[in-house]
Amino acid sequence: PISKLICHAVADTMKSMKSVAILPFCTLLLGAVADTLSQEQEARIREAVKRASLPETCPENTKTPTDLELLFGHDAHLKIFSFSADKDSWFIDGVQECLEEVSGHSWLGGHANLWELSTWQAKELAKNMTKDQWDLWPGGGYIELGEMKVNDSVVMESGVETGPFRHFANPSRDLHFQEPCNAVSNAIYYRMATAVCQLGGKHPPGYDWNDALRATAAGLAFGSFAMHGNPYKKSTPPSGYVGPWAEVDTHMLDIVPGWVLNYLVYQGAIHSLINKDTADPADFQALLTMGGDAYYADARQAAQELALGLSGDMTKWNAALYYAKDRLPESLAGAVALVVVHFYAIFNEELFGPRGKEIAGLACTKVVASILPSYDPDFYCGSTSTFGAAARRVTWRAPANIAQALGKLFDIVGLKIQAMWWSESAMKPANYMSHWADIGLISATETQCFRQPHSNWHRTCAVLAIQIIESITGMIDIVLDPPLSAGQKAAAWADTPAVVSSALGLVYPLGLLTKGDELNMCNVYLQAKKCASATPFCAKPQLSPLLDVARTNELLDSMLADYATLENLIETAGPIDDPLGLDCKWNYNASLQRVSGLSNFHLSDLNVKTEYKESEDGTSVVRATVKFSTCPMAIRIEGDSWLDRSEPENGGYGSGYLCSSQRTQFLLDAAVLLDISAEASVDVSFDAIFAGESGGEAPFKADISDLSINCHDLTLLPPTDGWHHEMSFATLNSALDLGITSAACAYLGPFIKEKLKPQLQTAAAEAGQITQGALGRRMASDQCNSTVATQLKDLFGRDDFDQWLKEAADKADSSIMLSGAWQSTLNVALSLLLLAKVL
């Protein structure tokens, strides 16, 4: 915020000096200039938001916001609460000066400038428009239906700048709004015009679109204002009707400027993403006109002809509207084409190799199938259509930073999905907002404009348009003409984890298009109120990168937290040969009954490295290599073995005393110090991310390539209730080292692998999700803050563990007592060795 204040203070100074170079710089460096409000404006809208209320059916104790709810909340002061019935929510200062800059054009129809044309259009509509015309198209198909006199609305309120809307007045009779909130919210499109003015004349290469954009923004603001205020389709007055009648199809007055806008920004993107001077002219033109000659060759001509057609007698407006409509791609088609050409540029062969075009095709198919299900994806995405073939042949400029380019595209797609939800009808199932009407959250006569969904469509669309215009205008500074150097390629892949998260972030919101009823409008409004009343406003939500180090550390660090004790690990039994060669009959039973202390698993070091490559099956993946090691950890191993000796069934040398029946049991209670190191990989498939309607196979595949467990310092613990046979602890521990340690570790290896793989999958699957926390944190340096001594005390429940162990060991080493027959003592040792060998 401080940087913005400084940058714009400098910008204001330089503007007065007729220098505008700083303005695009501020935009690129700090974000949208058009979204910058003064402190006084921010304070006013915060107060307006605080006055906004929700019904009791929306309780304040909402759940944690979902990813989409966080997206809706960001910039809610603009997208949801601006330009409402509350005059404190209005801020289009400078619109008159901005529109007056557009002057001297024949397409202004004799008007001095665009401001004069815009105010004249409002006055012209006011001459004959009447609410009597509404009956021919009641409600316009939108939720809001609340008649209001224009003179009673915010557009006529003193002390607030409402732009050309204030000129929609007739001193001889009352004018009315059928949808007052939906009508007045269109004032936000004037901010689109002022955003263009603030760019200081910068435009895409060879495509000066500034005046055409401002004319289109003003036309869209007026047209949608006219339609929602007075919805009317082309028809004639009823027989015998006497009175004023505005013979203009306000429906067309609304949609045609929107189509022009989408076509304009699309062509601006083509000029920024392709070098016209080096491209094949036929391919360039095919892409510029979206695959053919049915549309205007130059969208600026559409903007100019429409302005000219709406500059004279209203009886000729319909002809101008329908003529333009028939030569323009419909709005969603233009919006999707804009996203698609970005795919072809971003998944550039210079950066993604030969598979780049295929990935672009998959991403293209995903978006087209989701947003335009009635369209054939092959038109945009295939290799045989005029558009698709040209897109695959032409050389696209490549992004200097793939993650930033995909991140900007995620912003655009996310805003488009939000706008479509607010439109009231663009998603499935049908009537997906009916529940919220049933509980009284939204209604036809609701006067709090933020609770009229279609009003939020206008606001969100305007914010989206501003972002697109500013992005395309500054794009030439952040794209590269092929061929790229090795250094440029490396720089483009500098933030590989964010490339994955942005690709995933593009896909996740598309699911809402068929599940519009699953988004909780109460939560959306509560999150929006929270963000728009906060000081400062909520920060932009971030996408979790692939295997963020801090989050991966957290997930791996806790993966054995629920395994403080493992029970009944190994159980084995059966006959064995006489270890003494006396032909006695021997049977054994050996078990590793319990391992305790795995919850002491903590990482001491974690390294994640990512790179783009083609996998063995030919698909394109980002491979994350994960290496980690753990802090030393103490575990407790408890086991049991026994030997049964008996005489051979057929007699023999070992019959009699040497083979008399005897069972020897040995209980093991030992402490083991171990540490673990591992190397794993997680492949993220771009093919799987974009494949199919449901995303196809899971895009994440984890593999544990190496896991090593180092076990050492095995120490047999003294019994608490005495042994029948005391032996040297050193002797016993030497025997134990023959195999019991490795037996325990051999079991733990596969067990830890089994837990590690899904945990890595979980960590990877969080990529692309929305987070409000800090990203890219590194592990703290004091991870190994639990000493082995502390762990041993916890495991064995003795505060004096070290001293107790020392005294017991000294006693055993100084007093070897064989209390019983030598065979029994030997059997103890044999049982111990057997346990080690068998396990």
C-alpha cells in the first residue's frame, strides 16, 4: 500500500508534466491502477459495507471459507458492494475528463467528444422511454423486479458523481427503473474507461485500441443501464396506444457492446502474443478473426461503427445494433478464445518442447467443454479447423515467467466463473439460486443492491475487463520473441511449483459450472463483508504451490503421529533342527510384539526440487524430487521367544536326559536409536490435469525410490522383576546385535513407505488450492528439539533412565550367575539368538 501511494503520487506529478511513462510501470509493478482508491473513498465504502445487512437465515458463525468463497471475498468492495443504492459506494471521479479526451473522430457523429455523445444518448433514451413498454418483456428474465422512480434513485442524489446516468431525466414526466439495482450497478463500467485513461496511451503492438475501448466501455455502461432499467425487446406499440414509445431494443443495447468488448480484448491479445511482422499473414488473419471472414476484420471498426450508429436518431439505433451483432462472435465465444490463445502462447514449444501444442490442445478442450458445452472443441483446439491449424502453425511469443503467466490466466478464469455464477442463469442445475430465494436472502424487491445477484455480475465483469485490458496492454513487456536462449528458458521455469499450482487453479473452479447450487451464498456474503470492511481489504488469495516446503514438512512430520505403538508386528513358529546336534526335537515360537515411539518421527532436513520433463509414457510432467532425513529417534522394541525341547519320537542318541522336556522363554525389552533418510518423487501430469470432463486419472503419482533406516545403539534393558538366569548385558547385547535390530528395521521400512506415499500424494494434491497463509516458508532450524534421553524417559517411564541403566548393567557385568543347569542357561542364549535369526 505504501508503494502504491508513492508510485501514484509520482504518477500524478508526472501527469501534470505531460509525462505518462510512470503509469504503465505502476500498473505492472504494483497491480491495477484502476483499482486504487483514495483513503477517503476506501473509508466510505467500508462504512457502506458495515451498513449492509444479511437476514437471520445467514448466521454469523459460518464455517471456514472454501477456496471459491475466498476468491469471491477478494476485492469484494468492488465486485459486490460498489455502485449500489448507497451513495458512499460510488467513485467514478474523473470519468468526464477521461471521456472528453476521446474527440475529433468522425464516428462520434458530430458530437464534440465521447462525454457529449454519452450524455446525449441518456437524454435521447429519456425522451420517449416509458414503463408501458415493460409489459412486452416482464422482468427481463432476472430476479430483481422492483419498480422505482428514477428521481428517487441514487443516480439523482446530490453529492454523488453518477456520470452520464444523471442525464437520464425528463422534466415533463416521471421515468422509472424496473430493476433499479441492476441498472445503477452498470456505472462500474465507466471505471473501465478511466482505467484505460490511466494507462497513459500504452496499447498492444500495432493496435491502438484506447479510444475504441473507452467508447465500448461507455456504450456498455449505458446499454446495460438502459436494458435493466427499462427492459424491452424490439416490437411495436399495442393497437390504440397513445403516448411516448422508445423504439429501441434495449436487450440488444445491452448485449452488443459486450460482444464488441470481448472481441476487442481478444484481438488485442493476438497483437500482443504474435509478432505480426514475422507471422504468416493468412494465419495471423485467421486467428485475428477467430477462424474466418464472418466477423469484423478489425474489432475497433465494430466499436466505431456502433458508436456512430448510436449517435443519431433513436429510430435508427436498432439497425446499427443488429448490423453489428451479425458480424461479431457472441460474448462467451470471444471470452473462451481469449483464454485459448493464452494456452497456445504459454505452453510454448520453446518451453514445453514438442508436447507443448498437445498440452495446449488438452487445456483448450477442457475450457471449451466446460464453458461452451454446445460448441465443438475441435474448432478451437483441433488441428484441422482453420483456427486450430493456424494456432498450431504460428510462432507464439513465450512468457518470460510461466508461473506468472498462468497465474494471471487463473485470475481471469476465476473472475469469469464468479461472474457467471452471479449472472443468475449461466450455470447448472437450472434455478441454482432458488434455495437462497426460498430463505429470503435474495428477492425481487430487495433494495440492498449487493443482494441482487445480477448486480454483482456487472461489477465482477467490469473488474475482470479492467484486469484483462491492463494485462494485455502490459503483456509486450513480459513476453519473449522466439528463439529463446538457455538462460531465458531457465528463467521462465524459475518457479516450477507455481506453474503446477496455477494450472490446477485454472481447472478447479470449472467444476462450479455444473454445480452452481453447491456454493453457499451465505458464506460468500459473509466472507465478502469481512473482506470489504477490513482495514486493509483482504489480500489477494494465493495458490498453494506444488509441495510447498513448509506444508510438506508439516504433513510428513506428522505422518506417524497416530502410531505411538504398533502391536503384534511379527509372529512365527515351527520346528527347527537341534542346534547342538544331539537329535533332540525342537520347536520354536518367536514374536516381535510391540514397537513404541514412532510418534517421535520428525524431519531434520527437507529438500524439494522440481523440473519439467517428459515421463516414460510420453506424457508431460513436472517431477518433484523430495529428499528428507529425520532427527535421531528412540524406539522401544518388545519381543518374546520360547524353545521347546523334547525326546525324539524314534529314540536315538539324544534320548534320555540330554533331550528331556524343557521350555525356555526369553522376554526382550530393548531401546533402539534410529534415523531415516528417504528420496521420493512426485510426478504431476499436465495431460491428466486437463484431460476429460472430470479430469481423468489423478494427476499426481508418488514413488518412493529409496528409504534407508539406520538402527544402532541397541541396549537390552534390565528387568524389573528379576531373571532366572543372570548373564552379562554386554554378552546379551552382542547376541542381540546379530539380528534383532535389523529385524525391527526391516519391518519398519515397508511400514514407513506405506505411510509416506499417500502423505506425499496428499501434500501434492494441495497444489492449486487457495490459501490465506504465507507461502514458501522454510523449516525452522530447531526441528530436532527433543533429545534422545527425553524420548527414552517418555518411553520407559523413568526419569532416572540413564543412571538406572548404568547401575543395572554394572551389576550384571560384575556378577554372572548360572542358577540352574547349564542347559537352561544355554537355552536362554539359544532362544535369544533364535529370535534374532528368525525375525
